[in-house]
Amino acid sequence: MNEGQQSLLDFMRQESGKLASQTLTHIGLTFISLLIAVLIGLPLGILIARKRKLSGTVLGIAGVLQTIPSIALLGFLIPILGIGAKPAIFALLIYALLPIIRNTYTGITGVDATIKEAAKGMGMSSNQILFKVELPLAMPVILAGIRTATVINVGVATLASLIAAGGLGEFIFGGISLNNTNMILAGAIPAALLAIIFDFLLSRVQNINFKKMRTGIKVLPAVLLVLACFYFIPSAYAGKLIAGFTPEFMGRRDGDVGLRDKYGLKIHTVVISDAVMYKAAYEKHLDVISGYSTDGRLKAFDLIVLDDDKKIFPPYYAVPIVSAEALKKFPQLEGTLNMLAGKIDDSTMTDLNYKVDYLHQSPEKVAMDFLVAKGLYKQSRNGNAGTVRIGSKIFGEQYILASMYTMLIKGYTDLDVDTKTGLGGTQICFSALVNNQIDLYPEYTGTGLLVMLQVKPRVLDSLVLDKDKVYNYVRQEFKTKYDIQWLKPIGFNNTYALMMRKSEAKNLKIKTISDLKRYLESNK
Amino acid sequence: MIAVEKLNKHFGKVKAVDGISFKVKEGENLILLGTSGCGKTTTLKMINRLIEPDGGKITVNGKNITDQQPEELRRSIGYVLQNTGLFPHYTVAQNIAIVPQLLKWDKKRTDDRTRELMEKLHLSEDYLDVYPDKLSGGQQQRVGLARALMADPPVLLMDEPFGALDPVTRFSIRKEFKELDELKRKTIIMVTHDVQEAFELGDRICLMDKGHIMQAGTPAELLFHPANKFVKEFLNEQRLQLEFKAVKLDDIWDLLPSIKTRSAANAINCNCTVWETLEIITANKDNAIAATNPVNGEIKTITFTQLLSSFHQYQNNKHV
């Protein structure tokens, strides 16, 4: 199963069922929100064209709403509307409103004053002027607004997949997380095609002459309504418990695929962004989520990790990895770094992460408090016998570890430390290390195995995902391939995990993933 | 027919119309004449309530216009605009039928009346299903006129109806306009800044400046008995031509030499203006024309020089 050699068409053929349902959902989401946006925006546009004093306020508010970043908007909406279709439609609606209101307003106010005066002078009432003169003459401009809104909606609807509303974003974000180009394209190409097709069709409606326009205007709402109904086609079933998995988890062998293969877990699953997933679980919109076992949010949202009793999630033990050159150059370094070995277990790390991510304490303070409590802290010697460069990826746990190493090195050796935190993702950190830009950073065994070494499934099976075997394997391979040394593990395992609310897991007596499966099967 | 009393309108501090009063008799053509900003258009629009006055009273046929719904009032008053104001999304036929549609006429009545007016206004029926943008400026203005005349309203308001046309089209359409029998029966108030147009078409002229009426009267009255310096100066520039247009053969009949004519076959009516008579004479080969006075049945032959000398005499008498 080498994905690099699989062509895009193969992928699309293989996933055609998913692709079709995502496309339908996508069209549905786009047009439900568009329909509502027209129903709200058109009258509002007419209103402000009549009462010009309101126009500044209404257009201002719509403009401000438009500038809210879409992800942030979705975040705001979750506490109010939960996850799924409702907040997605609402967010899309908000983005579609401005072009519709503005173009209705511009269209109507742009109708030649002489024509309006003539209509009035003929004895038309203001409603007759609206429906017989202003709206028909403004229609090309109004349609241009609807067209803009449609294209915006097709684009923004990809984000709906982050809050469990489905759509082509599931492939796009899954593909990005998994670095799977075929998967990204399988979502991005249909989304782009949808935008082009709808834009073209609406441009045709916009440019037809006045006579045909009348029939066009009558047909359009019906077409919108039909397209809006597409949303309801794929989501025909609902289960007792709902799982929310990240796009990345959905596509991984050691994720949803493994859960189906090894556990035979069948649960109603929605795709959702990591950023909102924990909160959604806490607020009971979701029952089971995929997450990381040392995430501070576990504690913040009162969740527990289900035991992976069949071992599908590879071990991700945190280990400082150091270039062999640096170890040679600074002989005391290895011993100093290993002072942390075995000192931090899963729950301790979760707690430390919680302090940084949720209590907003600085990573330095959290690191120092921990070292002091363990009796490891020593005042800096302000030495200048050389400088060790420590890197880290950009999340709290890595900052904390980098801080601890900094304090240990400064306290126990005469070396100085230069921290290069915030090196982005795994690839950036790793190449910085390989290219001698940094001397060390904390890495995880699973990441080394799957991302850097990209081992074949055969090797994976031979390791049976045993923590020691994996550690020994990556240690050996890194030494020979990159001349990089894996020191002793710090102790905690930041791996994938399934989580549930503590209270619910207790009520349903679910402790392991197998328990969850049994519960689902017995409650069909 | 139409009486305007102490009409007032101000926009902010500017008094657009300042306490004006005038009357228009049935079948009369009243011209509101003046430079831009004199308040003539504002006055016109207050009559069909496109602008509501700040003070004063307007009655049409003895009825105060504020006693009616503005829409109903407007449907009973024809309105012709400078830039036609035709609906670009309506065909010619639909444009003409706007008021009948509002009045809920049946289709046959609308169709018959449309055809009647198209013929009277020299518009081919081929244009019925055409959109206005395919018509020339003159044709558009005719359609605008047809739309205003459609429901045969007794009163017609015209806001610089020929203002957007080129001079040649303007001249010919004005001529047609004068001869149109539909218009002869109507009480018309027309706004213009064109003095020639006012003198050609107006039974009476209301010369306005800065919201006031400077003088209201027949063209001859304005020319020969100007009420003030403003009126005199306003008309000075084109005085000779205007006098030719304002004076009718009837006015100078007694000054014309009474030469008996050979035949009265092509005789013109003494209702003609001096200007019109001059035009006919110069077009004639023998430099003369016969004219009849229907009051006493007298027929006189007029030559170019005779006409001019009589006119000159009349002029001298008037100005003294």
C-alpha cells in the first residue's frame, strides 16, 4: 500500500462513495445557506435602499461580520449552536449576506432617477414601483451579488468539515494532515469545479434579456431549494453515540482505519477540527473523540482516555534527540539531558500542559516549578564554555520540555543555551537538526518511526507496536541513517487516544476501546 | 381648470418657489419659462404631487389636490419628462400601457387605444414589441407622449419635453405637437427654458425668476407690455424673431393695404403669425399670398414688403 504511487483517479475511484456524499453535502450546505441569505439579504437590501439612513449601519455590520476569520467564527458559534450543520450554515449565511445586501442596495439605488420619477408620475404606488421597476432593473446587479455569495460559500463550505458538518473539506483537511496530495486534490478539485460551474450558470442567468429574466427569476428559487435539499441525502443515519475525529485521524492506519480493522468499531462518525473537538465533547455534542493522551484539554474538559487494549496506536514516547556531533562536543550534555529520563508520566505531562494551555502560565514557570518540586532545579551558573542550541515544535508541551532542558544545562554545566523554539512542524525541526542548525529537540518515537523513517507495514507488524521495540528500532535506524542519538525516554507517551467524558464513561462502564465496541453492539 | 394660490416651497434655506399664484383655463397652453433654478420645474412637480408644497393651495377642476390619494391624482394627469423616463425593461407597447394597466383596463381597450395613438404620433406598429433603447431620441419622446396621453387625461404636465433632442428633431416634433388634435383639447402646463419654444407653443407664458413670477400673459403682452426690466431684458436678445412669432395677421389686419385678390383659393387664415406668413411668402414664387379674415370675410393679398412695413408700423405704435 504505497500511496505515493497511487494516482489521483485511483484514489477517487476507490473513495467514490465518500466523494459523492461529500459533494452532495457540500452543494447542500452551500445552497441552504445561500437560500436563507437571499431570504434575509434581499428584504434587508430593499429596506436600506428605502431608508438610506440605515444603510451605513446595516452595511457596516455585514462588513464587519464578513471580516471575522471563518475558523474563528465557527469557534464562536459552537457554544451557541453546537457542532454540525447548524453553525456551518449560520457561518456560511453570514458570509453570503454582505454581497447580497450590498448588491441589492446598490442595484436599487442605481436605478435611473428619471425612470423612478416617471413611474411615480404615472401613478404607481411605492410597492408597484419596487416590483415592476426597481427590482427588475436591479436584478442583474442583485444576481451578481448572489453569484459572488455562491462562490464564497463553495469556498468557505470546505471549512464546515472542521465542525462536523461534512463536505469536501473532509478530504482537503484530511489530506493536508496526512500530507496526502491525492486526498487533498480529491477534495479541492471538485470544490473548485463546483465554484466554476455555479459561477458560470449564474452568469448565464445574469446576462439573459428582460423577457427571459422573468421566467429565470421564477425558476431560480426552485433550483436553489432543490440544491439545498442535497444536504439531507447523505446523512441518513444516526447512532446512539457520536464520535468526532480529526480529518487526519480519519485517514490514518493508526486511526479510524485501525479502529475498524482491529476492533471492528462501528460508530456514527463526524469529522471535526482538533481546535473545537475537546470543547464539543465537553458540551456533549460528541461522545467519543480522537485526541492526544497528554493534551492539557483532557484535564480542562474532564475527559478520560480509553485504554487501547488491542494496541493499534503506536507508542509516541517523548525522547530528546541529539546530533552525535553535539554529544562529542559537549561531553556533559548526555548526562544532563538524561536527568529527566523517566521523571514525567502521562498524567504529570497532562497536568503541565494544562497549566500552560489553560491556566496560561508561562512554559518557563511551569518548567521551573516542576524541577523545583523534583529537587532538580539549580541556579544558573552563567557559564560560557559553549552554546547548546535547543529547538522545539510549536506547542506547549515542547516549550515546557525545551525550558526544562535549558534550566538543567545552565544549572549543571558551564554551557550556555540558545533556544530556537517555534520551529513549526516535525519536518522543520528535524531538518534543522540534520543540517546542524540546532543540537537537539524533543521528539516522539512514533513520529520517528512513521514520519521520518516511513517504515513499511511489514516492519510495523514486526514491531507489534511494542514501546521498547519501537524505541530500539528508531534509535538504531537514526544512528546509522542520520548520525542522531535518541537518549533515554522522558517517560510519558503522547499518543493518539480515544476519549470520553469521565461521567459518561463511568455511567456506561466503558474503560477500554473494546468496552466501547461491546456497548455499541449491545445497544443497537 | 387649474388654480395655484400662494404656492411655497423651500429646500433648506433656498426658497425655490416663493408665494406664486396663477390660473390656467381649460384647453389653454401655459408655459412656465425661466432659467435653471427659477422654480419652474418645482412648480410643475407640485401639481402632480411629486413634490409636496410647504404652503399654498392647488386645485384642479375645483378640487384641492391634497384631498386625493397622490397615486390616483397622478393617474388622472398626463406627465411627460425631459429624458422620457421610459422603462428600459418594458417594450414600447408595455410602456404605453402602464397607466391603463394601473387603471385595470381590459386588453382590447388598451390595444385599440395603443394603435390609435401610435398612428397619430406617426410611430410604426413594428415598434410595438421593441425595447426603447432601439428607438431614436425623437421616437422615444413620441412614445413618452403616447404614454402620457394613453388614458386621455384632461390635464398634461410636460417637463422640458423637447429638451433632450437635437435642434432639427426638436423643430419638427414641435411642429407635429402643435398640430396634434389630441393636444388641442388638453389643458397643458409645460416647462421650458427655450424662449422660442415658449412663444411658439404657449397661449400664455409665465416668466419666472428666483421663485417669483415676473410676468404672466400672452406672448404679445410680454413683448410689448413688459411688466418690468427683467422681462424686457430677458426677451431682448431674440426680440425681432419673437415679435414675428407673437404678432398675428389679425393684429395688423387694418394696417395691411386692402388690395383685392385674384382668387382666395390658397388663402391663409389671419390666425397665422407674421413669422409663418413670411415663411410661406418666401416659399412662394410670386412673392405674395392671399389671406382671409373669417370675421368679415375680407380677403387681402400680402407681399413681402407690405407685410414688413405693416409690421413695422404696428411695432412703432406698440412701443410708443
